[in-house]
Amino acid sequence: MSKAFPNGKSGPFQASNFRYKPTYFLLVKPYNLTKTTRILSIISGIALLVVLFLPIWRIDLEAPQYPEGLALFIHANDLKGDVEIINGLNHYIGMKQLHTEDFLEFKVLPYCIVFFSILFLSVALFNRKRLFYLAFSLFVVFGVGAMVDFWKWEYDYGHNLSPGAPIVVPGMAYQPPLIGFKQLLNFGAYSFPHIGGYLFIVSGLLLAIGVYLEWTFKNKSNAKPILSITFLAFTLLFSGCETKPEKIIITKENCEYCKMTIMDARFGAELITPGGRIYKFDDPICLKNYLSSKKIDANSGYKLYFTEFEPPYDLIPSNQCFWVENDSIAGPMQGKKLNFRSADKQSYWIKLLNGKPGRW
């Protein structure tokens, strides 16, 4: 007759088969998780599987000769984006070219992701606290190790330059930032997590919440507020992924097209590229001329915003904007349009100026 669990139950994982073995402490000894922690483990495991199909990191390069910018997307097993163009530029400064097959990480990382995904799902299945703590600890070590490896990868590419490169600047290194912005000659380099990277972070945060739960909460009634916090964290994180318009700082910022200081809060405009770059203008006329000069199709993923003519001078999405045109209007660059958020204000100013209505 099989020996029962310490809590009086028996089953295929009976204690007599595992005692004095590591698996006994991880899988059999009955320290159960809360229901919320098991749910968080399941979400983390599924989120990691999704990471396999999404870019984890993104590096953008911005320069005057590339107004739309260059983007490098780092996936779990591949490099995508403007890889060939970036390799062409790297040739001039002596940087090594980027080839997926040169990186051991692209061969190992998918297996690591699948391993952690299965591990987190196993935590929920076996419902054992010690296994959960072990999984969380391994994931933290993995995350720190991955960032250190990424930094070393950037350092190697930025410092080990060919002495026979066409452009050699003594003492100059081209290591991109680990996170954030860095100016490299005439290129601005941005480095940030992408969707897959944010899912990594979310998985870690969910597990950290689970650790907090196991240490502090004993009653099932506490699960509801924690789930609410988790949902709120998800919402805030993913709402922050989209680039939003930035308020134009009058007398401190210059127009991207005419390069003059933006002086009038009533006539500003803003352009956000598909890559999230923001360009500011002192007059809608300058925005229009900028699009024409760069041959940019404003309908191909670009977002346009116009400053409302009245306080507080908020930026209005172009598809929500009502304008009034009249020759008596004189913007900073002689633009003839006033922008409003509502049709009522548009009607008021049409009567006041005898102007013409329109939409962007």
C-alpha cells in the first residue's frame, strides 16, 4: 500500500518515492501556492511563448540624410529591419557587419524562452511554492545575464573597429546605448525594448507580484485586489508603448523645417513617424513643406497633430481637427489656417472672420 502525503492524501507523486531527493522538496512537499500566483505563472508562461514571434529589442538610428530613420529589430532568433543599410554604414567606420549566424545567442535564446515558459506553466500545474521560488530566481538571473551579454555585444561592436576603415576618428567609439539615447557622430542612436521585451518585463513583474503574494497574503480574498493591480500594470505598460505627441516648448524649441525658434503657441504642428520620432513645427505650412521636401506620404503610418488656436493650445490629431481659413490670418510663416477641436468653435470663427471651413 502506497504511503500517503503528509497532508493525508495519496497519488502518483507520493512522498515515499521522492523523499530525500531534490524533487521531493520541489514537487511533493505540500506548500501550495495561492490561486492568484498560479494564474500569474500561467500568464507569464504564455507571454513568454508569444515573445518567440515578436521583436524583443529595437535600435533606431536617426540622421539628416535618413529623415525616416533606420531601425534594427532584434528577435529571439534573428535580426530584422534595415540590417543591410546599417551594415553598409558600419563599413565606413570599421564596425563589424551584423549577421544572424555570427551570434550564438540567436541559437540558444529560443530554447531558453521555451524552457522558462514550460517552467512557469509547470509551477501552476504542480502547485508548489518552492518550485515557484526556484523558477523566479532562475528567471531573474537569466534576465540580468541577458542584459550583461547584450551590453558586451554592443561594446564589442562599438570598440573593436577596423583600422583600415574609410572614416577613422581617433578616440571615437560607436557603442550604442544599452537603454536610451546617445549621439554617435551625426547619428542619434535610440535603444529600447520592443513588444517582446516588454512581455519579458511583464512576466518578471507578474512573478514578483506572486512572490509578494506568497510572503504577505494568506487569505484568498486578497486575490481580487492583486488581480486588479496586475490588470492596471498591463494597461499602463502597453498604453505607454505608443508614442504620444509632446507639448511644444515655446521659445525653447526650433521648427524642424525652417529651423526658426517656435514663438507662437497658437500655430504649432507636430509629426510622429511610424518609428516614434517626433518633429515639431512652428506653422502647419512648415509641416506641409517638410512632408513635400522629404516626399513623405502622410497616410503611410505618420501621425499629424495641430495646435488648437485657443488656450491651453493642446495638440489635436489631424483626423479630429477642424480648421478655418482666411487671408486675414497670419501664422508665423504666413499660414492662413486656425485649428480647433470642435465644430462649434469652427463655426464661431467662421462667422467672426468670414472664413472658409475645412478638415485635414
